Amino acid sequence: MRPTLNLWLKAGLCALWLLLAVPSHALTSADALQLVTGDSDQRIATLNRLASAKDEKAAALIRALGEEAVRVQGEQVLILQGDTATDAVSGAPVSLGDSAEDVMLNNRLRSALDTALAGMELVDGDPARQREAALILQRVSFDEPDAAQLPLMESLLKADLDADARQTLELAQAAILLASEDPAQRLQAAQKLGEAHKAIVRPLLMQRIETETDERVKAALKTSLAGLDRSLAFSSALAEAFTGVSLGSILLLAALGLAITYGLMGVINMAHGELIMIGAYATWLVQSFFRQALPEWFDWYLLAAMPLAFLASALVGAVMERTVIRFLYGRPLETLLATWGISLVLMQGVRSIFGAQNVGVENPSWMSGSVTLLGNLTLPWNRIVIIAFAIAVLVGVTLLISKTRLGLFVRGVTQNRPIAACMGVNTARIDTYAFALGSGIAGLAGCALSQIGNVGPDLGQNYIVDSFMVVVLGGVGQLAGTVYAALGLGILNKLIEGWAGAVLAKIAVLVFIIVFIQKRPQGIFAMKGREA
């Protein structure tokens, strides 16, 4: 089986070599027929010749063959484009009859076709396509390294390539050199692969250490493997830390509104999760509007969704406070039961309006993809943006509470309601404003959460318990404690999850919080002075 695979790979690589070396050749009817109807050897030989011809019609036929969009009708080779068919040689429209036959491709032809297409993309493609093609060639070189591929790699590296595509090809070249009969080339390749800091290199180094006979090369392989392991361990630690900070930022967004409604106002709001859900659904509605009415501005729908998510949840929170909660201040048990009932009403209302199925919110293009650091540390853009968003919301809330007139009134009513009323503060209005503020921040949390998962009626149920744990652990009424608790629980949860699993990590975090609260009931930051 392996010698046959080597023949297939070499046949495909020959197509790439000819692509770089052979002058142009126009597509003829005989060539097109040989490509789709001859035996495998003839078809691969024709593929090599046409791929090297740099003829637009030949390239179009090869790409259509790769997409299985080619049919044979009599002596004509047709390319399908939707419901229409065109002659591959003349380009003229042709009526597709019942006699048209599919083109058969075996595994050998598919391998040669894929490699030829990769070479075409490397020479003529844009940077993104060059990177994809380079990865195909890298996979071939890592699986079946062959010294016959070296001239091809050297020629491709002389072309004008994207930086990432060039780096990928250099690794493919090093993988081929690692199988060379020359110890000096193997030594150079071992050092080159050790500098890559990519996990894909590790199996290749381990496999070569077992078969290497030259002591210098084996020592270089072991040194490269040890350096690679250290790099991978460091990257893994950074990845876990980033994941923990990411989870902490999500917990912070979910708990920040509750830190105001529960921490500052003393209201046990069991409908806080549903306020998060309302913000997420508001984001989905804005996305749907932009997709239908303003598709050219779709990438910026999130900027419009954030204030609307805040206002939607703040409005619902204000209605809750004015109609139910204002009559229950100082009665925590009744508040808990009333808000739990409101949460059930909100969930059922969303199910009735939007349906019980989850809805998907698409990331803007600038939040899609990821950034790669240190060779193998991949950080998703949506998580990075959410961390920055959480920091911005935290700074905004801190400034609002500490530097504005509303914040002064909220702190005054929280610390001493009768004295604040004697000073002329409308305490009922401040209660509504404060509760609406906390609810609006929950809506912002829903807007952020919509970018990392599906939106459904039960979205808030996943975060209500964690939000209360964060607020209680950080210290009731303390925004700084909320920050420390959210980040601490996020990082601790991910560190334990790495070696014990997600379920045991949740249990361990819950046990830690129970023990901590027993020893320090006031939380990380306790109120002092008049605030207490």
C-alpha cells in the first residue's frame, strides 16, 4: 500500500514541478478528452501538462474537475456552472443532454489533482489561498517525505509568497531534508524544525529519533524536541491563563449588574439571568434588521446592538422595580420569590414570541478568526474583544458610581436612606434608576454572550448561580471584590478543569466558595466605616 501511495504523491508533485518549468500550452479537444476519459497514467500525464501550460481554459477545467463539475457528452467535455454547461475548449454554451456522463476519479487521480491545484494556488493565488495550498504541501511532506520533492520546494520558495505560506513551505522542506541521506542536511533540518514551535513537528521529531543512526543528528533531534516541549508547555500555560481570564470576563459582565441590584440595593433578583437573555435577544433582533435592511453595514451591527441591548434590559428592569420590587425592599425572601416568578414569566414570554429553539448570532468579520502567538498559541478574536469590552464596562460603571451625581445619590441612598431623603433626594426615583442601571448592564452582558454561543430562552439560567457566587465571594456592595472574584473563579475553574475535568472543576470551585464564606462571611472585601 505504501509504495503505491508514494507513486501517487510523486505523480502529483510532478504536476507541480511541470507547472513551474514547462512553457504555456493551449487546451485542445484531445487534451480535454484525455484528461477525463483516458486510463490513470494518461490522465495524470495530461494533468501534468495542462497544469504547467498556464492556460486559463486548462486551469478552469482542472478546477472544475476538482469540484466534480465536469461532464462528458460525446466528444465534448463540458463544465457545469449551476444549471448551465459550457464547452471546456471553446467556452460556448452547450445544451446538457441525457447522454452526458460523469467523470470518474479514483484515489490516485484525486491525490494528483489536489497537489496540482495546490501548486496552482501557490503560484497564482492570493495570500489566503497560498496559505491553504502550502498547508496541503506540508501535509504531503510530513506524511511521505521524499528527496525528489526538494527541487520543487526550492522553486516554490523562489516565488512571491505570503509570509505564512513561505514559513509553512520551509517546514515542509525541512521535513524532506530530515529524511535525506546526508547527515549535514538532517542536522540542519533538525535545528530548523526545533525552531518552529509548532505541535505538528513533534511526532516527526520523535519518529526520526527512533531511526536516526548519526549521533550528532540524534543529539540535535533530542535538543529540538526538548526545546519544543518547553515551548508547548509554556504556550499551554498561557492558553489556560487566557481561557481563565476570558471566563472571568464573562462572569464579570454577568455579575456586574447584580453587584448593583444585589450588592448595593440588597435585592435578590432571581430574574437577573433573564435580563441577560433579553439583551442577547435584542442583539439578535438588531443583527436580523441589519442583515435584511442594511447588509452593507452588517459588520457594524454590534455598535448599534450594544445601546439597544442596554436600553431593552434597563426598561424591563425599571418596570420590574416600579411594579413589584419597590414594595418588597427589606423583605429578601419575598423579593426572591417574586423575582423568581418574574423570571418564569419572561422565559415563557420569549418562548411564545421567538420560539423555544435557539437562534444564532453571527460575529462581525472583525471579531472572527484568531491571532497566533509563539507559533502555536491561538487566541480567538471574539474572546479578546469580550475581555476588552468587560474592561470598558467596568471602567464605565466605576466612573458612573464614583464620579457622577447619580452615583452619589445611589451611594447615599444605599448607605443611609432616611438621611438621603432628608437632604432632598427622591429615593424612589433613585431606586428605579439604580435597578435600571444594573439591569442594563445585564443586557450588555447578554450582548457579549451572544458572540460566543447560541441565544435561547434558557440562556440566563447558565449564569445566575455563578453571578451570585461572584458577588457574594467578592463582598456585597464592593465592585473591586466583584472583579477579583470573577477573575479568580474563572482562572481557578480553568486550572482545575485542565486536569480534573469540567464537572469536578465546578464542584471544587463550589466547595472552595462554601469554605471561604464560612471563614470570611463578608467576602474578599468587607464594608468598613459608615458603609458597614
